[in-house]
Amino acid sequence: MSHAFDAASAASETHKVEEARVPGLLGILDRATRRLNHLILVLGGLALVAACLVLSYSVLIRYILHEPTEWQDETAVFLIVGATFLSAAGVQAKRGHVAIEALTGLLPAGVNRARLVLVDIISLAFVTFFAWKSWSLFHEAWVDGQISQSTWGPPLWIPYLLMSAGMSLLAIQFVLQIAEALLYGPRAAGWAKPKIGIGADVNRDMRGRPDLTPEGPDILESTITPKAAPVRPVTTTGGKA
């Protein structure tokens, strides 16, 4: 969650036109998806603020004014679902999702490069299946006219559509990053030194101070320090070395 907050907070303050990480058609697609992700992250942040306001209003109405409510809870849930799923691609573009790097320091750089691409491929397979099932649920809810069981009864195709669109965008992001990694190497696909702390994006993008952003070890470089060869003592025979 902290990584997602970093991505959302940094989206609205980066005004510079970013160069594509790779040239050619992939670079154009990369730049287009980053602009779309930028817009979605901003809207996702606004949706979370709106959800907070809706829930605060619900508490005020229920427990202070003692009036019944119908729409507030599900509205807040829909806003949170949309912000979560639609912003997933933007967070992935920044490599901001939670990752466990237990094997990073144990593997050589070449194995780590292959591992990163393999992880993206496995993630793409899972996300594609998730998107397919979400679109199936959306179709069923749309055709059958399914609604919520609450007294308000909003149509269920709304959250299913948000889930489907978000997972589809995430799958496209994985496809793009896998292609970049295979053609130009993992570093071109967004892999860099891992960020540390919730202020990483703020320091780098908002304040323009990348030097204030702590960084971990570069996982694409070898972390194994070669041992120096033992120095043999010099022996002398007959006064000559």
C-alpha cells in the first residue's frame, strides 16, 4: 500500500515530458501508457478522497443525526475498488508493487536478470486469467441485470467493469515490460535500484532531489565481491629474486 501511495502522490507533481525508455514503436506505446497511467493515478487519488468523504458523511448521518443511509457504503466500496484495480498498471509501471527480494543477494546478476523476466511472465499469466474471469463476471452481471442485495441495489456490473478494465490495463503493462526486457534488457523495462521508504517518489519527483532518495543494491549488478588472489611470498635464491 505504501508503494501505491508513493506512485499516486508522485503522479500529480511530475510535469516534465518523460522520454521513452526504449526507442521505436515500443517507446511510443510506453509513453502512451505512462500518460494514461498518470491520469488514472490522479483520478484514483481523487476517488480515495471521495470515498473518505462519503464514509465520513455516512458516520455523521447515522450516529449523530440518527438517519438511515442506503448508498454511502457501496459507493465508497466502488470508489475504492476502482482506485485499487485501475491504478495497478500505473504502480506496476513504477515497479512499485510489493516484492520479496529474499533471493536477490544470493543469485548472480545474470540469473537475477532471467528471474525478473520469468516473474513478469508468470505474473502476466495470472493477471490475464484474472482479467478473463472479471470480464466473464461483468458479462453475466450485464446480461442478467444483477444488482446488489442491499436496499439501494446498485448494478453489479459497475465493480466488475472496474476490475476488468484494471486487470486488462495491468496485463498490457506486463506485455510491454516483458517485450522491453527481452529486446533491450531488464533495465529498459523499468528495473532499477529498489526504492526505500514511503518518501522515495516524493523526494525524486516532487522535490527534484533524487540524491535524497535512499536506494538499495542494484539487483542487475553482481553483488558478489570477488576475492583477491593470495599473495605469494617472494623467495630469494643466491641473491636473486
